[in-house]
Amino acid sequence: MPISTQKLGDRHPTYPISIAPMMDRTDRHYRYFMRQITRRTLLYTEMVTSAAIKHGDKDYLLGFSPAENPLALQVGGDNPQDLAECARIAAAMGYDEINLNVGCPSDRVQSGHFGACLMKNPNLVAKCIEAMVAATQIPVSVKHRIGVDDLDSYEDMQNFVRILSEAGCQRFSVHARKAWLQGLSPKDNREIPPLRYADVHRLKQEFPHLFIEINGGFTTLDQAHEQLQYVDAVMIGRAAYDNPYLFATSDREFFDDESPIRNRLEVAEAMIPYIDAWTGRGLKLNKITRHMLQLFHGQAGSRFWKRILTDKSCIVGAGSEVIREAIRAVTDLDSSSRYAGG
């Protein structure tokens, strides 16, 4: 399914598949790495709080390479004026979309009064959306759960989406699990509450003019294709980190892009100039290679690849020679396997 805006009457591009925002995962180095695998899939930053954006080092927190686009900035906060300023900053820096986190259940996020706890206050979220929409021309979207604590009926979610849509939000990324604000860790909140895909499908049926993306538990592109019979887009989270090469065919399958597909070794080689540039500026190699450990997931050379990157990327002064050594190890293993008829 190629990018299409026709069904929504939206002048902004929409994307049928995306990689979820993940704390301590989707930083700029991971995103650049994923761009060597997929050029079209929508990527997200880690969540950044509105306070950090207003008062922190913007280049450090929000800087990215143009090669990472299309890219959405995810923000956390509950102050309409602060979030409006974040939207203006995101647009000025070249982000394609700004996304408000109304789904994270962690204690730290709750203490700042944002994330999933905001689902209990849709009118406040609506004020935030109104301010963000008024402040920028880029799309403003919301990522939320199907419910929170005892506000977990379909009607509760329906009301939440209705209020936000009336405030100007047209794009919703819905994690198809409810969130418990007490008693479950963020990890447990991603695994224990049951998935309720049918509720998200129903949401699209009842709000056909909105862009509805589904998230939660997807690990294959085949699952994404199946979901696109019912919703506009699919967001894949942990599987995109644990098996990044999963997205090798996503441009072809979802965007009708017939560009050549890089094999895993070509992806690794494409990272060498980037690694040289960043380590030349003093960045420790493992800040980049930690995102590359699963490139050979499920392949015969995965163990050698991960061992070399893990053992040698932390050495002071290590650079792209570590990647070259790991590439040679995997290549030699592949050659000996073919020679042996394996």
C-alpha cells in the first residue's frame, strides 16, 4: 500500500507503517541505522518532555540528520503553551510531525502529569492539541492506549478520540492494550493487559475521516498487511529493535518503492562513514553499535557479529575497524558454510 492522502482529505503525507517511539532505543543513531534498511517507514524520536525542549540543549535533544526523514518528534507534557512552543520548534527544525504521548504508564511520566494518566483528562489534552495545531503547519498526532485503569471501555476510548478530534487532531496511534497506572511496570504494561485489536478496528469504522494507526504485539510484516484491512497504518515496536532487518522489504511492500534492497552486509558497510564521522567527534563507538547488534538476527553469523561488537566497541578509541572485523567474520563464516555445502 503506497503513501496516500486521498481517503482522509489531508494535505500531509500519511504512512502505512511506522516504528514506534521507544525510550533508550530510537535515538538518532538507531534511526540513521534503520534508514540504511528502510527509506520510507515513518520513524519517531524517543519521547522528550516539553520542559527539556524549552530549557535544554536543543541540538543534543532534538538534532537529527536529514537522512532520517520522514521523522516525527514525540513529546510529553500537559501545558498547552509549552507544547505549542515545542510544535513550533519541531517545525522549524524540519520534523515531519509532532506526536503527543498519552500512552506511557511509567511512574516517572505520571509524576510529571503526562503520558497515559492524561487519558483521564481528555479536555486538558484537547486544549494541548488546539494549541499545538494553532502553532504549526505540520501534523499533530496523539499516541494513546485503548484505556487506562477503570476507564477502559470502548465507549471511554470513543469519547476520548471524539473530544481530541474536535480539537483538531486527525491522527491517532492506538496501543491496543489498556494501561494500569499502579501495580504494573512499563514492561508488564506492554505484555500483560490483553490486546483488543477489535476495539481499534471499530474506532476506524466509527471515525472513517480520522487516520487510525494500530500498535501492540506485531512482529511481522504479514501481520501489518492483515491489519491494513481494518485500519490506516500499523506501528511496530520492540520487534523493530530486536530484528531490524525485518524492515528490509517494507519500502517495496508498503510504498511500491522498487529501489534495490540492501543485504545485511551492505547495511553494515553503509554505516562505516557515519561511524567514522561520529567517532571522529569523540563519540564512543558503542553508542552506535548497540543498535546494530541484532542486524544478523536469526542468521548463522549472528553470534560472531554480536560478540565482536560487544567486546570491542567499548575500547577507548575504537572506530569503524570493529565493524570491518565483524563483517569479515560473518563473510568468512558464510563462505565456509557454502564451501561445505551448508
